[in-house]
Amino acid sequence: MESYNLPSFPSEYSSIHICLFSNVTNSAEIKKRLVQAAITQGEEGDQLRREVDFGFLEADVLVSKEHLLTSIMTTLLYAFPSSSNASLSARNSTAPGPIPNLDPLTISESPESQVRFEPKTRTHNLHSELLLSLSPNNNITDSIRRHGISDKTTNLVIVKITDGQQTPENVYSSIMNIVEGELVNLDKIEEVTDWAKVDKIYKLSELNSLKSSNPDVLSKKRTAVVSAVGVKNVM
């Protein structure tokens, strides 16, 4: 599991934890738990929602770790626009160019981080907002269908956006109570990418006709996808 600290954002949402699993065998069960948590009322529903309060992402349509980290950053910048100026300044000071260097994903402290903010979202929470940030359009249903967990998901990314009070060990323990699969290095995202699906989602098929080597074409595709996600909320 990889963990990041983003002190420029409100403390309640300043810690990010990410796991990549392969050979997941209980995706259908996880999806049922998500549906049950969404429809159950009262204290029981609150407890069910706490148990599955993560972002569940289809890893097959992620093209790189940078793709994932960029989507997390754009989600937080949209949710907390008052933090955007300080965050963008910190990013640009270390990584000039259109695509920021997000490794390590750590931003310097800002005065705004001491103020309590409620996230601005178009979906139920920041974890579902992450799915929307990955989508090339603003159709919530479409983003869940394409980027969220399905009954057939075998490669799964789990993201937890939380406060610094939860230790990585506690977060990891909670994740392992949900998923049945093999934890692998996050850098292996590129090895599980389903380019047929990615081409369709991000409309990249015309790049396949380029007279270039396959690695060069894939590099161009990755750049196009990360760029699309990075600029989505500022267009």
C-alpha cells in the first residue's frame, strides 16, 4: 500500500492510501455490499457505509500510476477550490509543464489547511467523485459503469481519502477485511491496462494508425489520457 500526505488540503481529507490488487475473487460481493450500504437507513446503514467507505476503481482502465494520482489531485482541487492556488503553486514550482510530477504527492502547508471545509462534490462523496474525475464526461452513471467495480473486476484499485488520525496499518487492515485478492506494487498498473477499453473511453483509436513503434504509441496514449484528466475541471 502507498500512502501520501497532502497538508495543503483540509486535515480531514489530507491523507491518501492506495492499494492495487490482482486476482480479486469477490468483486461481486463487494459490489453487493456497496449497494446494500447505499439503500440501508438508520444506524445500520451508517455502519455499513463506514465499512465500505473507499474508492473502488477498475484498474484495467487506468493507464499509469500518474493517471491515478492526477485524478486524485483533480478531485481534491475541485472539492476544495480555496486550496487550489496554493496547491497549484507548489506543484508548478517543482514540476513545470502541463502534467505535474505527482510522485511524491506531498504539498507544503498553507493557511487554508487550518480551516474546516466541506468538500464540493457532484456525487455522494469524494470517493465516488474520484470516478467522475476519471471520466472524460460528467455523466455520473457512465463514470460508475466504466471506472467503478463490477461483478467481473479482477484487477482492483482501492483508494482511501481520510484524515491523518488513521494510520496506514489501520486503513490496510480495513481494506483486507473487504477484498480477497493479491496485493501488488502500484507501479504494475501499466501491466493490467486493457487498451481496447481505454481507447473506447478516451477516444484514442486514431492513435493506433500512427506509424510509430508500439511503445511510442502507448506513451502518446498515456500522455493524452493523463492530460485529459488533469485539465478536465479547469475547462
